[in-house]
Amino acid sequence: MHTGDKCFTYPPMVMPFLNKFYGLIMKEETIVEARHLSHRYAAQWAIRDINFEISRKGILGLLGSNGAGKSTTMNIICGVLNQTEGEVFINGINLRKDPVAAKKFIGFLPQRPPLYAELSVDEYLTYCARLRMVEPREVRKAVDAAEAKCGITHFKKRLIGNLSGGYQQRVGIAQAIVHEPLFVVLDEPTNGLDPVQIVEVRHLIKEIAMERAVLLSTHILPEVQATCDEIRMIEHGRMVFSGTMDEFNNYMEPCSFLVTFGNPPLPEELKNVEGISEVEVLTPQQFRVFFVAPADITRQVVDLSVVKGWQLEEITLERESLDTIFARLSKNSKV
């Protein structure tokens, strides 16, 4: 602390209290904290030293390829699986030491919604509310609120087995929030839905995240880009990226571009341009061009088009595939 030209330092005896005070302020902003999570199946480690925090509101994407350790991490956070090492805190409660108290704050939608096709929407959500230990006199109110939030009130008397895939998914989300948890985990929530249903479910997830924290587990990059505020990426059992959506987009470096000419050159002529590694012919006038360097490769093509009369009509950069990003981030994490 500065006072004029002098620097003021707190006495040593005061510092522990200040650290505790500021620590409490930070904890108030966090609903989930994972510390040094590791889990081993027999002789093989599924995840190693995973650390992250989840804020009380917003959507965090847990991204990973199949077998990366994503499901293991998610199951540990939900209390389904006991970790080999590390700790998980839900709203400040140690999940392993006091699982019943911690799980009261968690809502979970697995990849296959735990639905009973022979029950009506109302009957099923009432059953879920009771399982979640909602006070008996509050069950009706809780069910009505969940149905209204998920847009299924008009189907409350219909059998779940007679609903479309999109509305069954809404019922699955409703059971995850019927007890008003502070933290909701959704595992591949748009799997198997048609494009219209996907948009509707994404909108619903964003609405839910206005009041609580949402962890969205997926391997689909567009899903993350459309819904998430932050990303945690796991590959080969380790955290390889942790940051905002904007920060993640910086990793998606362009590696190719689509180009259309009115008077196209021969593919060999394009490939001779410095930095271009491969040319794919899509139509007689359109090419996909892969490059390794330099950053101004598109400007070079534009300039050559003017000089050589190629009649450039359109040029569009393309981003890396998710598999490529996984591989590069995983490689960087081992360096």
C-alpha cells in the first residue's frame, strides 16, 4: 500500500487474516473446485493432476476426444466415482467426506436421460423431486417451476414414451433442475437431436445458466462455441487448455483457405507459391489450398491474381479441425 512517497506494509500478524478474508471473497465466486484430481483404473491412469474452478453462473465446456478422461472427470465431480487422488469441493463442501450434503447442490443429466417411458411427465418429475429430498409441501411447486422453465407444462400429463426426442431431452433437463441445484452437469445434451431441437436445447441451457453454473461435457466443437463462456480441454488424461472462448479461438489457427477464380490457374501453378503445401481441386474454378506459412499467404494469392489475371472472386480462411487442435495442445502440454 502506497501513501505519498512511502510504502506501507501490513504487519506480519495481520497477513494471515487478510489472506483468509480475500480467500473467502474468491470462494464466494466459485461453486466447484477440483484440486489435483487423478484416477487410475487398474494399472492405467485415466486422468492425472486435473485442477480447475467453476464460477457460480455461466456455462463451462468440458471438451475432450473419446477416451481422453472427460467422462472420468465428470463422474468424479458428480460423485458417481471416487477419485484415486485429489479433492472436489461443491459449494465449499468436500464431496468425498460429505457426499450427501455436497450432492444436494448438483443436478445431473447423463448422456442417456434416466427417463421412465411409462410415466407421465408430471409423475416422473414428482418422483425425481422426492428422490432429491425436496420438502413434501414444496414438491408440486418445484415440479411446476421445472416444467415451466423447460417449456413442457403443456405436456405434463403425456406419457414420456410418446414425446419426441427433443421434448424427452427437455424432461431430462427438468429432472436435473427440479431441486434447484446451484450446479448442473449436462453430458452430450444435444446428442441425437435434429437441427431445430439442437437450437432449442441450446437456448434452454443458456437460460438455465443465467441462474446457476452449468458444466457442458461434449466432444463437439460447434456445441461449445455456440453455448460456452469458458473451456477446459482434457486430452490423454491431462488438462491441456483452460481459458475463455476467445482465448481458445486464438488456438484455432487457419491452415487452409477456399479460393474461387473466374480465370483459374493450373493447380501446379498455385502449389508453386511459397508457403502453399497442397492444392485440392473442388470445381474447375474453386480450390482448397493448404499452407504452412507465411501468415500473409492470402495476400500473396490476391496479388498474384491481379498480376496474372486469375480474376479472384472469393477467398475464405478455414480453421483447424478439432482433432488437430487436440493433438497440438496435447503435444504442447508435454513439452
